[in-house]
Amino acid sequence: MINNAVIKGISSYHPDNVVDNNFYIDHFDEKNIDIRGLLRVTGRNKRYISMDENETTLTMGIEAAKSVLAKTMVKVSQINCVVVASGTPEYISPTNALKVHAALGISSSTSVYDVNANCIGMIVALEEVSRVMRSNSYIKYALVIGSDQLSKYVDYDDSFTYSNFADAASAVILENMYNTDRGFIDSDFYTNSSNHNRVPFPFKGESATIHDNSLHIKDKLLQWEPFKFDGAFHSAKISIEQLLWRNSLEKKDIKFYFVFQFAKQSIEQICEDLDESMDKFIFIGDEYGYTGVSSPFLVYERAIAENKLNIGDYIIFWSVAARRILSVKRSVIISSSAKYYKFDQGIYSMVENRKLDWSYLLECLSSLDNADVSQILKTFEPEEVLIRDFNIDIKLDLESVMGNIDISTLIIAGADDILALPEYSDKIHAAIKNSNLVTVPGVRHMLPVVKEKYVAQLIKDFITK
């Protein structure tokens, strides 16, 4: 490779004010909302929150930029590109990058622009600038800043955003190096826009925020509505494995994954999906909270500070934008256990190899009254019907998690024990402290949902009592 963009240095800035979990627990206890379970999921302990009305994403970004320039000893006269990424930019016009340019006294032969890709903004900026530098050898140094002040725009009645979000900025100097194999390699994106209207900021849009004087303050803030977010974290596995394959790399070659610090449980899920060691993931969300665009870069800076990286190491940055974790107050387990060990591995193998459609299997599991399922029952031999009749997720280790469930739980199972093991449901019931086991009469243990109305009423009574 003739030239490539290489990270020369990184620095960050955060406010001095530290707020621990007790503040938020007390705040929501007064509203009869228990957020302790949520805080365990997100892994929070403390976070940095700005209390200075004059401190903004712009001022924080400038402080981080000053720090990285001093650390790398790069002169402002050598900077040829400035990019600021933020989901909470202080200005729409002029660009915040132009404000940074003026504040630091950077030379006139410099491109300046902003990037808003929400929480993935700084990764996007790093990728775009790296590609530009590879094709333009005249850009010697680039300054990329990521800064969010999420705490300023949250609803104090929203237990998730208020207790989770925090303030910080990161700044990176990219150097255009010649005759090197180091630096940026490749990138991949996954976009699902079906929930685009679930996380608006401002809630009523910019024009209404400016022109509608009767607008309530909450309609000017960030609003996070509950929505289904399937596949977001599983897309990490798909994208990462695709990147590795097309660049002739393997997971064993990767030293660290620097991912967003949205929730500790989410990072653990990504780790599990990749079948990787947690040693390759660093979690600092207990110290910083969730800081938006700067989040993965704070982790990278920590790894540098602790001498965990060497020249030549392969690393991956990954993040996701616009999602929500819900605090679960009650759970329902529909137990569908059966003992067919000789089929388990075979079924799983067929699903993994895409010989059977996963969603179709779930549809069959959901209701034997389904017309397609009825046709299958008439067409296939009994052993094949069994394969479509149920699916056992051999990856799920219930015994390792049941003891951690401390919310009210309803367990529903079929009463008939033919060819099944109803004691599995008894074991779940015994392991979960606050649980109630209900059996559906006249139904095979492995398929209680055949009686849809009966089960639906059980669940309705449970969640409304």
C-alpha cells in the first residue's frame, strides 16, 4: 500500500462533575419506578455530567482537540482536515468544525465539515476521512472530533435515558503515512430504517421547536419510544465476519473489539455471538456512562493508556445508533421442553446451514392450527413432523441464568407428559425465586400454545393483576 490513514494519537475530555447511581435511584424511587434492574443491565456505576451552562459539545470538543494536539505535537498549521461528529451539535450553521477551526487557529488550506450519524458518527467520520486521505496524499494530518452532551436533552421522567446518558468528547489525529501496511483497512454498514420515527430529537422536529411558542418542553427533548430492535447486535457478527473474510483475516487475528458502551449486557451478547473471549472487550461504561459518538473511542484511549496495544495489532471499532433497552418488570416463560437428543444437533445444524428456514420453524412452533402446519402433518413422515413440531435451542443454558431472575415470572407448560419431560418446567419453577407454574390441561408439554386463547388469558391476567 502506498499510503494510508493511521491513528497518531487520541485524547478525550469530560466534565468534572461525577454522578453515581444513588442519585438516579432516589430520583426514580420518588416516582415509584425501580431502576436497579436497569442499572444492572447497563452496567452503570457513575457518569460525568456537565453542570456548566456555558459548556457545550463544541467547547468539550475543542478541549479534547487541544489535548490531542499537545500529546501528538502536531502543529495546527499541519492540519488539512477538520471533522466534528455529534448527535447533539451546538450549531447547525455555521458548522461546528468551522468553529473549531477558528478556536484553534488552523490554517486556511483545510476542509471543515460536520457529520451527524447519531451514535455511530465518530466511527463514520473516521472511516470517511481515512478513505479520503488514502486517495489524497496532500492531506498530511486530519483532526476528527466526536462530542455529545446527551444529558442536556433527556426527559427527567424517562428512567432509561436519564440514568444512562452522560457527557464526553474524544479527538483523534489521523496521519497520512507513506509506504506502510498500518492504518485503516475496511468498513461495513448495516441499516434498518423501519423504526426511524421512534427516537426523534427534537421530538416535534426542528421547525416546530423554533416556531411553535406553545410547544411543551418535553416536545423539544429527546424522546425514546419502545420498539422492537431485532438483529441490531447480531448484525455485528455478520458485518465483522464479512470484513474478516474479505480481508483474509480470522477472529484469532483481532486483538480488541472497541464497541459502544451502551449496555454491558449488549457487549456480552456481541461477544457470545462472535464466540470470542471477553478479554477482547473492554467495558468502561460503569465509569463514563453512555457518551454517544465518543463511546468506542474512550475505550480505545483506555487500551492505549494501559499499554494493551502494539503496532501491528488488528482492532475493530463497532457501534450502533438509535436503540433502546427496556426495563423488564415481569416475565413470561412458555416452557416447551422435550427430550429428543438424537434430533437436537441435526435440527440445529440444518438451521445453521440454512437448510431449514428459522422463521418458518418458529411459525410451526407457534400454532399447530396454522394451515401450513396442518398440511405438513398430512404430508411428512412422523420423524420429519417432529423436526417441524418444535425446536430446542441447544445454545441456551437456562441453569446459568435462572437464579439471576428476580422479577415476577409466570411459567406456562402443557400438562400431558407423553414423550416429554415436564420436570424441566418444575426445575425452572424451583430455580426462579418469584415464579408461578401453570399447566395447560389436555396439551402436550412441549406445545402449550396450541390453546392460544387459554394461554393468552393467563398472560393477560398475569400482567394486569
